[in-house]
Amino acid sequence: MKLQQLRYVLAVAENGLNITAAAERLHTSQPAVSKQIRQLEDELGLKLFIRRGKSLTEITVEGREVVERAAVILREAENIRRIAQNINKDNRGLLSIGTTHTQARYVLPRAIAKFRKDYPDVSLSLHQGTSEQLADMVEAKRVEFVIATGGDELFPNLLRLPCYRWDRVILVPAEHPLTKLDRPATLHDLAAHPLVTYVFSERGESSFRSAFEREGLTPEVVFTARDADVIKTYVRLGMGVGVVAAMAVDPADKALVALSAAGLFPRVTTWIGFRRETVLRDFMYDFIAGFAAHLDPWAVRRLVQAESDEVREALLDEFVLPRRGADGALLPIIER
């Protein structure tokens, strides 16, 4: 039995029994995958897959158990390799990160620029998507780190470390009626206008919708997008009132006015997460610290090695999370 054979079996299982897709993922040929799987089956004396012609149609009961154990074996083999790389101070590798547009566009650039300067031999791969898409990337093992705001229902297998907090803001054209109010805008004020905001979560509760529902309101959401820059474009065109993350506010954009939405929606926490069983490379610890200064390598190791979730939560309670606005500074918000 070879690790390569287990890797092929796992890739086929994870790609919906599509041998061609598994071969592409493994950078090999379809015949090579089929041959290695048959050799493993012959060695074990087991049928791992049910076939119809040249296609695989189902995983056998025995095959499912082999797939589960193969995943553990391959994961631990990779962890052993990482331990050796850390000991040998081997700072080469690949770091794949899944995140949302807002984080990628407004928060990550400085952290990535510093990381690239410190670790020029580490290649970075950035994948963007909604929370649901990021959860699928984790499931498919396409990313090692996730930077997002989604909850337990989407990322149950990740160890999530809180990085910072942020609020939503209201964006309107300079002469919009909401800029004329002599008081802070309310949800009732927002509900009186068409709204433009982020794509809603399909698998989890939307805090945006919930805020209106608690007030017995039904907002008129006329346009949604995952990209804050796209939302701002349509706000400028007068399609509706924008509700975006504070980080997406550009102080140099004089065509839009940012109004405080403090207290209208729950404050949001951005976290960085990775699989609980992962052995982190030294450069991974440094990336985390560069993104969230309070999560230095010593603190992250304590959190990873915590003997229970309760102990980990107690350690996390010691942190006072920073708040982020435009460019990581105070927001240019008009308080009325």
C-alpha cells in the first residue's frame, strides 16, 4: 500500500467519483489513477468502487471506511512533513486563503504586502467568495486559511480566531434625503427607501434581515452583490441606499456620504480559521500575526493546544478586539 494510492482514492471520492476531475487535481492522467486504484483493490482484496463500464458509480461500504481512514493518514503524513519543515526552517511553500471581497480589497493588502516581503519563497493563492462558497472551499480542501464572518453552521470543523470587529455604514449620494435628517437614521428610515447591500447567506441566518424583522419591517432590497465596489457603483447611480461594511468606505469618494448605522445592526466579528487538526507552518503563524497583531505565534499556539473549547473561550476572552473602519482608521461618518 502506498500513500499515492490512498491519495488517488481520496481524490476520486472528493470529486464525485469523476476520475478525470481527480486526475486533473492530482496533475496526472486518468489511466494512472484507474491503474493505481485497481492495484490497491487487488492488494487489499476489496472492491472500493462499483463500476459501470469505465465509470465509477458508487463507493462500496468497505470503500467508504477506507476513504475515511485514508483522509486521516494523508492528513497526518502532511502534518509530519510540516513538522520537519518547521524544524529545518524551510520557509518555502504555498499558502491558500479563502476570503470575501471586502477583506481581500480593503483589509488584506497591507498584511499580504508585509508577508511577501518577509517570505518571498511562499506563494500566495487568494480565493474569493461568499460565506457559503468559502465553506465549500474548506470542504474541498482548496484553502488552508479562511478569513470571514460566517458562523458555526457553515464552518463547524474550523478553529476560528477572532481578529477584529466592524460595523455597517449607510452610503448615500451627497444630496440624498437621509443626509438632511437632524438625527441618526433608523431602520424605519431605511425601510422607506430601496436598499442595495451584500448577497444574503443561504445556509445561515442573515443579521441584516433579522434586524428589520425584529422591528416588524420588510426592507425593499432591490440589488445585492458580493462586491462592495459594485454596490457603491449602483448607489452612485441612484438605485438605492447602500448598506456596506465600514472598511468599504473610501474617504476620497466625495460622491457618497457615509452615515452611521451604529446600533441598527449587530456588530460583526471577522475571524481567521483553519482546520483543527492542521499543523501550522511557521510562516502561517506569522501571517496570522501580521493580519491580527494580538494573535502572535505564542497566543495562537496556546489557543491551538487548549485542552477544551471552554479553556479556549476563556483565553479568547482575554483579548480586546480592535475595530476597523476605512483604511483601518476612524470612519468619515456624519453623525446626525
